[in-house]
Amino acid sequence: MDADLVDLTNLQRQVLHGTAAVGRRKTESARERLRDLNPHVEVIPHAVRLTSENALELLGGYDIALDGSDNFPTRYLVNDASVLAGKPYVYGSIFRFDGQVSIFGAPDGPCYRCLFSEPPPADLVPNCAEAGVLGVLPGLVGSLQALEAIKWILGIGESMVGRLLLVDALRLRFREIALRKDPECAICGPNRTITRLIDYEAYCGAGAGDSLPHSGISVTELQRGLGSPDTLVVDVREPWEWEIARIAGSRLVPLGELPARLAELDPHAAIVTVCHKGKRSLMAQQLLQGAGFRARSLEGGIDAWAEEAEPGMARY
């Protein structure tokens, strides 16, 4: 299931697709590739987004779910729908150089909410474009998910129910954490309070960044102010993003390090915060203003700067 189209940026990690598939539906591209590998496999594509309205109906037609999503609303939705439908689901997640694998929602086993009862604040969760991911890691985690699904279907081996596998790709180390069913779990506990699927994007705070104050500065305004000695451009992206493209004279202070590095900034400067497209810079602006700095966020981030001020700058 996937409602998206194949994008060139997907290809370093989504090996089902090739350059010829760019612009096509991911579900159709995946079906053709799988049929080419094994024409006897039946592949039923669902080119839709999983929502609280269709999740129970869609999952109800299958025996087991494999979740390769990259966002919290979908993970909580898959978990709750699987529990309500009585279907186990094989969980896999990745972030930069780390991965996780488990099986949730199995009889007598814990569910995702037993591990994470509440989602983290949306403002603290960068997406893949902001944080990045090692290209081979999705394949490694996906293969482990496929292994667990095959074992479950065949009833062989020891499943990951009650266990969470942690994958450290940088050091190539695998650790395991024992999980237990939470008797107070809102969805799988004996006194469940969740009996139907809810608005998961609202529950997980998706789009919360949109509620931040939009006291921004345009690309044109920043261009005029760059010559002033009072203007300080603080880039709050990650170092790998900084290496791709940056505004001349800007200073790199990743958002996660900003609270501990406030003393490095000139309290008399007019600070302009910059990120990829504007979300993280708004959070940085809010943090700096709370600490007494004069700060504004560059509207549209480095992406807008590349489009309007430096057309030859690399974009990502």
C-alpha cells in the first residue's frame, strides 16, 4: 500500500524501483518488479493512503501486516487497526544509522503502544529529508521483517514477539530488548479505552509546526541585510545538509545543539535562522526569542534561497 509516486530521491534505498519508474505509482512499479521476479506471486496494489476510515477494511482482508512507514501517525494507526482486527504486524523503523524490528499485536504479546504509549512531540521528530537515512539500512531492516513474516506464516523458529531488535549499522551491532504487555495499555489492555480508530494525525501532532509563530524574513530582505555587520545567519540544519549547500558567511549550529550553544551567539546581533524549508528554523527562532535574542526565520529556508538568490546552488 502506498499512495505516492516514485521519486528520484527514493532510489538509493527503495530497490524495487528504477529510474524508468520515476513518476509512476509506487504500487504499480513494485507489482511489476515482483511479477518479474516471480510470476506466480499475486500482488494486490492499494494506491491509497492508510486512514482511520479504511484501515480496518484493508487489514481485515490479510493475515499479517508489514509496516515500513516513516511517521508516527501511520505507526499508531497500523498498531491500533491490527489489534482491533486481531492481526499481528511486523514492525520496522529506521532513523539515520539505526533500525528497529519487532512483531506487535500478536496474541498475548505487547503492541506498539505497550512500548510507546504516547507519540513524541511532532516538533522534535525530523523526517527522513531532514535527518537522512543510510541507503542500505531499509533493505537490511526490510529483509529482517520479511524473515519474521515468513517464520510467522510457517509457524517455525522463535518470533520477535516480546522482543525489540535494535540495529546499529555504524558499528554493525545487534542488541535486543525484552518487551512485555502493558496491563494499562489503552488498546490491548484488559480495560482498553480505545475501541475505534481515531484521527491519528491530530493525535500525533502532525503539522504542529504549522502553529509556530511565522515571524519570518524573505529571501530578498535577507539579501539586503547580509552586508550589515549586525546580521548573523545561523544555519540549524545537520552537518551533512550544510555540506550540500549553505549561505556564504552563515554559521552552523544544528537545532539539537542550539540550547547548549547560546553563549556562542552575539546577543546584540539580528539573527536569521535557516533550515531546509523553514520548519526547524521557526523552532530555532522561537527558542532564541525566548532566550532574549532578536531572531527571525528565513521563509522557505535554504531551498527558497537556492531558487531565488542562487539558482546554481545544489538543492536536495
